[in-house]
Amino acid sequence: MVDETAHRILWTSSNMALLGRIATEFETTRPFAGLRIGVSLHLEVKTAVLLLALKAGGADIVATGNYGTSQDDVVAYLNDQDIDARGSGSDSLERHLGHVESVLDSNPDILLDNGADLARRVVDRGLAVLGGTEETTSGHNILARELAPHLNFPIIVINDTPLKALVENKHAVGQSTYESFCRITNLMPQGKRFMVVGYGWCGRGIAHYMRANGAEVTVAEIDEIKALEAALDGFRVGAVATLIADADVAITATGVDGVIGVDELGLAPGGILLANTGHFDREIDVPALNAQTAERIPLGDVLARHVLADGRTIDLIAEGRMFNLAGSQPKGNTIESMDMGFALQARSLERVARDHASLPHGAQPVPDDINRALAREFTRQMGNPV
């Protein structure tokens, strides 16, 4: 299995040219020498390429995955490469949270965070770190609201850059959600009515990719400006409570808890399929669904049918977790898109390591010079001289 995983990582790394050049540079510049990076991030093949690049830069790495998305063979491979990786795809939530705590027990100097799992606990435990990065919208929301008064270190939010929004969130999440839906369900989207909840960058991509492949798509969005954009893009727009009654499939992409809650579940038609692509598994109120369930019927590795007390059935993918990474045979976002996303991570972590004292405390966007340099490189990489 390790050889097979090594071959998957070879294929992946050979198609991540941006990160490959950075790793080669890091072997010489060693920006992380003497520093430990604590990581909470989906442990899959593309993440492995990033962690190996950071190791090439001298970092000592202690890493855990996110709940339900760790790939066991990748965890084993990383440990074989002298990267301390913890976690399993079968971990309970309690065991996963124990891994997160154990990363902080190792006293990291820098955080590579996803969903503010590490930052929240650094604040709670009063730990000292130089700074870090945050990958997601969900994490940004926590950092900018709940944790903002308590952050005495800089955190560069990778999601707060137009590069991640365009390359990864819109195009890659749109593609991977479409592909994962087809692979997991073995259904064709043509003729089906999809409700996409949220018209941020991820929701935009999902809506456009589903429509481009024959689905009838509506968009549930409470932000007036995003709702207008969706309407101008040709989608019927409304509230979840209005649109769900006519949906065959509902996909959430908001970073907000309970957007399909008990009231919306009560309005859902029998036979609807629910799925989530947001970071946390709380966008669909799965406990509320379970409370209404008279019988749960497994339909395969990650599909389950909930037969409700009133006779309706609601099917759910991956227990409400991010189904393009928690689903069966997960691929996640495209290799090239994550090349951009993880190049942003590598350069931002380098900036924290070298210049943390000059950065303001709290959540902040990727520095403009990093954005522009990587945009030029990626455009050239696609065969366009700029």
C-alpha cells in the first residue's frame, strides 16, 4: 500500500509545478529551520505534497487531519517520511479532537489551520505562537468574530485571496462536487432539480458546473448582493424554505451552521438527497434529521436513507461531512487548483516565519505581492506569456 501511495503522490507532485519550484527553493533557503509547524488539514495526497515541501524548508511537522477526511494510507506514508501525522478516516469525533489537542501539546511555533481548530485552542490554552495560516471561509468567520479580540498573533487567511476564490473555490470545488455526486450516487444530473445553498465562490462554482452538465439549478441565498448576482447569472433565487420543496438534491456551501435545519427538513419532499461541501458537518442539521428518523438504511459506503416517522425518505451523503473529501474514493479538488492553493500556503507560512513581527495581529488576507507573483507564475504555467 505504501508503494501505491508513493506512486499516487509522485503523480500528484509531478502536476504541482508551483509547489515543486517552491520546495526546491526551500531546500536552499530553509525558512522553517528550527521551527515546528502544527497542522490541522485534510490529510490526502495533495496535502502530503505540501507537507513535504515544508519539511524541505526545515520544518518539524506535527499534523492531524480533519474529521472524517483523513486517508489512512497517506497518514502512514507521511510517518514513513518522518512527518508526525496522526488520525484516521474512521476516527470518532472525540478521537479526532484528541488528535487536535495533541498537535498543540507538541508546542508548535506556527499553525497551519483549517476551520480555526488550532487557533481556537491556542487562545483557550493561552499558548504562544509566532502566527499561522487559515485555509477556509469557516475558519475566517471564527477568527474575525469569536476569536478576534483574543488573537495576539497574525493569521494569514488563504481563503481571503482572489486566487483561491477563482482557481480553487469556484472552479475546483464546482468540478469536484459534480464529479463526487456522479461517482457516489451513480446518477445523472440531467433533468434533476438541484438547490445550491449559498452563492459564495464555492456555491457559484457548484451551481455553474451542475447547470453546465444538464441540471436545473436554483440558488438559496440570504445576502442581497449575492442573490442579485445569482439572479443575473440566470438562476431562480429564493430562501431555503421556499426552494427546498421542489428540489431533488440540495447541496450546502455556506460555512454556516444549520442552513438546512429542523424547519427546512419539515418542508423537504420525500426522496430528496442532501449533501454538504462546507468545511464543518453542521450545515445540515443531522441530529435533527436523526431525531425524526424511524429507520436508517445504509445504501453503500457513504449513502444512507432516513425513513422518517411521517413516511418520507431523506437520503444523506457522508453524514453531512464535506462529501467531495469524505465520500467514497475521495479525490477532493483538482491537483492544479491545489497547486495554487498550497503555493499560497507555502509562501504565506514563509512570510509568517520570516516577518511575523511586522505583520498585524489577527486574521488578514494574503499579502498582495504573494498574490501577484503566484498569479503570474500560474498564468505562465497555463501557457500564457504575461
